[in-house]
Amino acid sequence: MGKGVVTYWGAHGHGTHGPPPNLSPFPSSLQILGQWVYIGGASKYKPHLAELEAVKHAVFSFSPGSHEDELNATETMRVNETCVTKNTTKIHIFRHNSTLVHVDDQVSSMAELIQSDKDLFILKHLNNNFLSLSLSARTPNVSKEHLEEFKAHLHCLGFGEEEIFFTSEKEACPLPGEKTGEGSAEQQLE
């Protein structure tokens, strides 16, 4: 996935690269239920830069899965001019090493939680030994402090401006069930 956090996991793997992560205790699944906004991401993997640039906005939500360490995830995103809703995929939580595994059909990918609180999380992904980071929050308006923390992680890991992409609330798609106004982008279901 190269769009929002859920989509982002599919395109990015897991691993250790760069300085040791600043691990926070993994929040309980109840603390991460509900809606999240994908704020931005960065990648050292050149093929994913175009994907990151194409994501104009993404919102995803977690709901309870079949057991405590499983979540269902639904995502709505704008990719260039098209709104796409991706229905339920599974996220498995491995608390012992702060790892999330995204399972979509027969494809799985991992992301390591390197920072979190009740309103924000930063994930580290590794794909083909190329590092990526993503930032998601409860609202599209991230505090200056949280944004600076994310940028500090990016700087510490050697990301350049050309490898970093942020989304815009102005590009938000209507969420499933919301009424759309005239001129809205067409919603596609994946």
C-alpha cells in the first residue's frame, strides 16, 4: 500500500535501519480504534516516491477484529483526482516488538511503531532494504511540536525534501455514507 497508512503498509516492509527507534509502549487496540488521518510520509525507495506524491489525502479507521490483537481497517483516499475506498483489511498487532502486520489478500507487510500517543503515531517501514516513515494523527491538524518531532526523525534518518510528501485536508474525499456535493470526485471501491 502506498497511500494512507493502511495502503502504505502494503508497499513498505519492515526492518531496522538508521538510529535505534524511540519506542513508546504500544497502545492497546482500544486506544487506536476509530478514525485516523494520514498526514504524510517519506521513502528512500524511488518507485514509491510517485505513489507518495499521488496521495493527496487519506483517512482510515480501525475497528475491532476477531481477537484482541487484530484490527479491521478501512481507508478512503484521494489518489491524484480519484477518490478510492478500500474496504476491510486486517492489521495484526505484535506488542512484544511494537510491530503491526498488514494482511491484504495473500500479501503482508510490516511496520514498526517508533512513536505514539493517543492522537498520533509514527511508523517505520522497510522495503527491499529501503527505509520509509509515515505520520498519522486523529485530526488533520497536527501540532507544531508533533510535526517537528516527525521532521526530526526524517532528518536523523537522512531524508531529503524530495523524498517527503504531506497530504492536504483540502483534498479530502467524502467518507462512505457522507453526502457529496456537485463536482465531487468519483468514488471508486477497491
